[in-house]
Amino acid sequence: IEKLLGYKAEDFIGSHAYDLKHIFTPESFERAIINVNMMLKGKKIPATIYTFVAKDGTLKHTEIHGSPLIRYGKVAGTISVIRDITERKLMEEKLLRKEQRFRAFIEHSSDIIVILNLEGTITYINPAVERVLGFKPEERIGAKGFELIHPDDRKFLTDSFNTLATDT
């Protein structure tokens, strides 16, 4: 806890769960109370993601597994394993922002952008297809990608596609 959040273990030993509210984000605290109550009823909690507020104010993302400690048939306490996933969460958020930016670029492009599977079937086509060719994107999903290509260009494109599809 000291390495992850900057607090000493002694700061928490003997504390009631509600005394720890300040180290959680509000959503994580609510989730933690629910999960602690589950463990106190003798149930394991599934891997749960919590966001903590470190002593220096930074947010730390964790994944926690918890189990009740049973002694003489009764819950005597709980044990939890905490894994720091802050780096993973920050990378996921960064990737999501990049995907959203890329998606906005593709969706608003004036050029028709098509994604084909290895069989040459359209799995995605951007909205430009409606502005340029008059088809709604959903009308083209599942269609063969080369059927609207001019016959003079079809062989070159299918050969290029086949080369790309088989290139490793």
C-alpha cells in the first residue's frame, strides 16, 4: 500500500472500511463497500477494477480479487490481492482517444474508405459512399467489394488485393 499509494500500512490497520473513503474515487468506494459486504457474507468477489487516490493526489487504477477468510465456519476477515493496472488503463485510454480521432477522420472523409475481409466481402464502408455513389453504408456491408469497380480496373484491383491478402 505504501509503494502503490504512498500511505503506510499503519495508517489503515484497525480502521473501519468507511474510514478509507478518502483513498477511493466515489464510484470505486461504492463498489468496494458492496464487495466487502459480499466477502463478509462468505462470498468471493470477482476481479474488480478500482480507482484509488494516492497520497500525492494521483489516481491509481487497480484490479482486486477478494475472498473471505473462514475460521470455524464463520467469516473471520477478508483477504484481497491488489494488482496495479494504472499503466494498462492509461494506455487503454490513450488508445481509445486515438481510435475516436481516427474514426472521426474516417467517418467524415470525402473519400470512400472500405474494409474487406479476406474473401473480398465488405465489412466496413464509410458514409462517403452515400454522397459519392448513393448507397447507404449498410446496403454495402456484406456485398462483394469489387462488384462496383469498372471492369477495366477490376483485374488490377483483385490481383492487388490477393497479393496483399496472401502477403505475410
